Amino acid sequence: MSNCNVIAHRGANLVAPQNTIEAFRKAIEIGCDGFETDIHLTKDGIPVVCHNFTIDETSNGVGAIKDMTLEEMDAIWDEAKKKGL
């Protein structure tokens, strides 16, 4: 019989926000063998962790990560935080 590894998709995203250090730590704490995440480059070449190619589902903005600078993405997320999103 072969071994089966348990991999947490985006970390333990049912108990912590997906793709966060907290979600990755929780995955390890509950016994997962590893976790999977996605990394995309911004327009200015900065790596960011996000499951999707766009920020449409994870913010109140729209657009592809590759088409935005990190500064533009930060402005969108800062605005979302102010609105409690």
C-alpha cells in the first residue's frame, strides 16, 4: 500500500484566511503534510501570494495582478480595509 500525503489547499483556509501565514501554520498544526499556494508577479516584478490571477474575488478591486504594481494593489486593499471588507 502506498502512502498518501495530506496537502492543505491555500493552507487551513476553513479556520484562517486563505494564503496567510496563519493558515499555513494551522495546516501544519492540524497534521497536514504540506500546503499549496500560488504566487504571482506584479507589474513591477514583486511576488504576491494570491490563489487567483486577478484580485476580483479577494478585494473590492478588479484586474489581473500582472497588470498592477504592488503600490496600486496596496491602495486597493487599504481601501477595502477602511470599508471593513
